[in-house]
Amino acid sequence: MAETMNLALGAMRFGSQVPERTAFELLDRYVDAGGTLIDTANCYAFWADPDGAGGHSERVIGEWLARRPGLRDRVRLSTKLGAQPVGPGTWPDNREGLSAQAIKTAVEGSLQRLRTDRLDLLWTHMEDRSVPLEETGQALAELVTSGAVDRLGASNHALWRVERARGVARTNGWPGYTALQLRHSYVSPRPGAPVPDQSHRFGWVTDDVLDYVSSDGELVLWAYTPLLNGAYTRDDRPLPEAYDHPGTARRLAMLAEVADELGVTRNQVVLAWLTGGVPAVTPIVGVSGVAQLEEALAGAALVLPEALRARLDAAA
Ligand SMILES: NC(=O)c1ccc[n+]([C@@H]2O[C@H](COP(=O)([O-])OP(=O)(O)OC[C@H]3O[C@@H](n4cnc5c(N)ncnc54)[C@H](OP(=O)(O)O)[C@@H]3O)[C@@H](O)[C@H]2O)c1
């Protein structure tokens, strides 16, 4: 199948807030529409589980694949490690981290739950500065060399740490990170504002990130929470406080204007703005029903006329 759709399906809530049956429906529709990129993490969704353990999302995807023989080769599984709570204490202090042993154990668990023998993209979910970059880098490289993992990505890492880790990989002849996953949408947060509800100080896409990805030639950028949990269109989803600044009002006004001119929804303009920009960004949408998915699929397929994109860019 040609990989033309630049939209990843976020499975974070599958098996917890999104029941298995609905998750199967969403996965089926996404793949039928030509989607190939499925994003999860070994820790999803520990915060929604009374036992505080993740794994539900990977299990649902594994079960879905098991019931659809032949489909594994049509999708690319992307999962993350490093943030799963293990042992006593509170998160994030009790997360598994990025030691060689933690990486080995985490990947074994993910492969088992996903019922596959390989991961197409493995992300380090957040940094672990207690472990030398060399140890993490070598453990990740061994997974690629063994064929268990196809490529590596970094999520929520400080940019200088990503570049340093890639330098370590280059020096040692190891495969390094070729993908970044960060929070990004059409409206931008105030500089210095923390990522809402998470311990990801460096979780935002900044101008520095866009410049790094555009100049690199190898790195790709995936954006999480691109629809701000529905805040562009829903009164019950206020924008997080981090977006409280005058530029947001100007962007929201321009978004409404462009959506009206094109006769599409604001969510669709946001997704089209992300996928068709420079650098092209892969939005990861979290959906809980087929209508939301259909809206997102149409948004990812929308090509913004240049003049409208320029107006969207200029509103700040
Ligand atoms: N790397 C990381 O640290 C990280 C962090 C967060 C997320 N992620 C990834 O990114 C994916 C998406 O993140 P997200 O779920 O936070 O972001 P999102 O896509 O911005 O928000 C998803 C929620 O927005 C609402 N929504 C979606 N489409 C809508 C539509 N068309 N109209 C109205 N409301 C709509 C739904 O809420 P209801 O279900 O309540 O209707 C849905 O659950 C996750 O599944 C995960 O794979 C990664």
C-alpha cells in the first residue's frame, strides 16, 4: 500500500477510556482509509487504570492484529518506553527509565502485548538523565541491529540532548534518532509555559525544533495533541492556560475565517496546516468515535491554498 496519508492514529486511550470494540472500529476504518501509522506507548494508560499500570493500549492493538491475519504488514507500529511506572513511589520518579536493562525488559513486554516480532518505530518517551547517553544509545542500537526495531525516535527530550545522543550514535557507528515526537498545534503556548498535565518540560515544538527538523534532512516530526483535546470546536474543552496570550486570539480568529472560506472545520484546517507545512508534520490524533476520525482523515487529505496558508502563518 502506498504510504500517502500523513496522519497517525493515537491509541493512547484504547483499552481504557476507549473500549476495545470502539478501538477495533477506529483501527479498521483508519486502515481502510489508507492509514498506516499507529502510535502507542507501553505506559498507556496507567493514569486511567486503578492498578496504575499501563499496557492496555498495546494489548488492544495486539488483539486487533491477531484477529486480522495479514494486516501486520500493512501498518507501522510505533510505541514508546521509559515512562512506565515500576515499583513503589510516585510517577515520574518511579518510571522505568532508559537503562539498558529497562529498555530490554520494556521492549520484550511491548512485543508480547502487540503480538509482533518487530516495532517499526520505538520512541524513548522521556529523558532519563541518570543513565549515560552511551548506555541508552547502545541498548537502542542493539535492538535495531537485531531486527526487533526498525527506527528510533525521541519524545519530550531537550533538543540539545537529542543532538548529543545522535552525536554519540554517529561516533559509535550506531543507528540514532531519526524522529521527534512533541506537542504541537496551530496555536502556540507562551514561552516557558509547562506542557499541561505532564512532566515534560521540553515537550513543546518550538521554532528551534522546526528549524532543526527542516535543516536536518533525516529527522521527521510527529505532533501529539494536535487538536488540543477538541478545544478548537468544543465549549466543554477550554484551551489550557499555557495558551493564554494575545497571539492565540489572533490565530483562533484567522482559523475561523479560513475554515469558513473553505467550508471545512477548524480541526481540519489545523491538520492541513500541520501536514502541508515546512517541515511537514505528522499529527497524531486521538479519537474516540468514527465521526471524529472521519473529520481528521478529511483534514489530513486537505491541501491548503498557498494564499490561505500564508494568512494562517502570518497571524501571530
Ligand atoms: N509523546 C507523548 O508524550 C504524548 C503525549 C500525549 C499524546 N501522545 C500521542 O498523541 C495522541 C493524541 O493525543 P491526544 O489524545 O492528547 O490529542 P488530541 O488528538 O488533540 O485529542 C484527542 C481528544 O480530542 C477530542 N477530539 C478528537 N477529535 C475531535 C473532533 N474531531 N471533534 C471534537 N473533539 C475531538 C476527543 O475527546 P473525547 O474522546 O472526549 O470526545 C479525543 O479523545 C495520543 O493517542 C498519543 O498517541 C503522545
